[in-house]
Amino acid sequence: MKRWLGLAMWAMAAAAAPAASPSVARQMGGAVADVVERVMPAVVVVRTEAVQVHLARDPFWGRLYRIPERLAGQGSGAIIRKEGYVLTSHHVVKDAQQIEVALPDGTKFSAKVVGRDPVTDLAVLKIEKAGSRAFPVIEPGDSDKMRVGEFVIAIGSPFSLNSSVTLGIISQKGRAVGLLPYEDFIQTDASINPGNSGGPLVDMDGRLAGINAVIQTASPYAQGNIGIGFAVPANLALRVADELIAHGRIDRPWLGIQMRDREQETEAAPRPGRHGRTAAAPRGVEVVEVIERAPADKAGLQVGDLILRVADQPVTSTHAVQGMVWKFRTGEAIPIEVSRAGQIKVFKVVTERMPELTREQAEE
């Protein structure tokens, strides 16, 4: 009897499943539409103009003359303060001589660059001549708490198609793809294309998850999305934006070392470990250069030291060391644990402001 009752209940559930599916789809679609309606007023189009001059030679007289070329560009941005501060990508406004911000309702304003950070490919604009108007603002999210697999929505203006929306998931976090001096990208399969740069990636609560930055393409000659896009995490982007608004530049803490990753050694010979125990040679980050009179040099770090922990957090890559250091402010002391000749040592490195990169170094 119990067996037949169980089969009957299973049959009823199976029969009800197809009818429930459309309802679930409508609920999901409605949730996405609600988020878009809430966020869209704070998403803008960023249009730029620049004049680039080319030199040409008169074929008859041999004289040089200048040919001006007008260059136009377009990207996206998110309003992060009601006074009209817009967060976007640095490469969207790089070399721009005129900048225009267009709201979803078609209203247009001129804008100026408040500050830019090529290291993270971020820039902040200020809308001009808006009087006392209060602009709609995107709600900040906590990108550190977001999980791989969560739904996210990308909003922007790809290929000049204003206010376009795509849906995807967080494919991975902490990606470094070798395009910027510092990278901690959120990878997403939400479709991101040229023109999306600088626009927001938001979670299902309508909060900022990241600023869309770059895409992976099928080849160097292709522009279309293949399901791999990258966004600067909201926590990093908003921290950079706050500093650019307050100071017009970024004061990054600096150790003054060059590093390289080192995998765990496999030889059988044990080495002394922490607390007197023996262990295989640890995996860490090797110091390959210490700049003279830099903070690390003053603290006593040496070439050949293997960095194991920064602020008591284990690190296994140069990216991890850099990320931990940049969580501190200039002038703060950072405890750094290293392995030197089989012994564990801890140094307190008082950071200094990172020297300014040349334009070429920052944009390599």
C-alpha cells in the first residue's frame, strides 16, 4: 500500500512539473526586469571626442603639413554620487578632449575627468552645468561576498546600442589576464562587447558588483563576445573612485620589491617548519629584487626570501601579495612572514607611497 501511495504522489508531482515551469520562468524574468528598471536610471552613455594630428609630406615641394583627424568614441558609466560623479573605464576617456554624458532619458551633459587610474583601468567623471539636480545613484554592493555561480546583469551600450541588458553568472573571481599592472577581475559569461566598457555589472538585488572592463575574443581580429568577460570588482572600483574624488589620484602602498611565484619543491629532503616541525620546502613568492632604500630594504627583506604570509594571510602568488598590500594605506606597517635559509622570520614593513608610473609603464 505504501509503495502504491508513493508512486501515486510521484506521478502527481511529475504531472504538475510542466505547468510550474513557465511560472518559474516568468518569476525569474520579472525579477530581472525589476532590477533593470531600478538600476537603469543610473547608467549613462559616455561619448568622447579627440583630435589626432598626423604629419604628411607634400610630394612636390617636400614640405611637412599637419592633417587633423577627429576621433569619436563611446562607452558606458555608472553614477555613483547624486552630485553627478560617474565611474567608468580609463580607456573609455583616455586622450579625450571633450566628454559628453547621456542619461537614459536622452538628457545630455558635458563632463570633465576628476581623476584616472590606468593601473586598474578606472576613471571618475563629474557632470557639469547640472545646477542643483540630484542624479539617481547605483547602490554599492559587496563584491567580496559574491559567489561563483550567482546571477549578474551587465548594462551598457555595446556597438552604440544604448541601454542594452545581458544576463549571466559569475564564472570565477580573482582572475588576472595580463592586461593591467593590477588585476583582480570578476569573470562573467554575461555578454560584454565594445561599448559596454565602464558600465555596471549588478547583482540580482540591483547592487553594483563590478565595472565591465575587457572581453576575451576568439582572435585578435574579432570583436564579438565569446562568453568570457571581465569586470573590476565593486569593492576595488569604489575604493579607487573615492580616492580619485577626494584627491584626484591614488596613493598606493609600496614595498619596493620584485617577486616571482615559486611552486612547492618536491625533493625529499625536509626543512625546518614553523614551531619546530619539519616540512617540505613551502610554496610561496620569491623576492628577486629589493630596491635600495625602499620600505622592504629598510625593514630587512633580502633577495631570495620566500614570502609565505602577508598580514597573517598565506600567499602563493605575486598577485596575492600585491592584493594584500593594496588593502593597506600608505604609512601602515604590514607584517610579512618569510622563509630564509630554512628559518621563519617576520618583518614589519612600513609602506610608502608608490612612485608614479610613467604613462608608458601604466598603460603597457
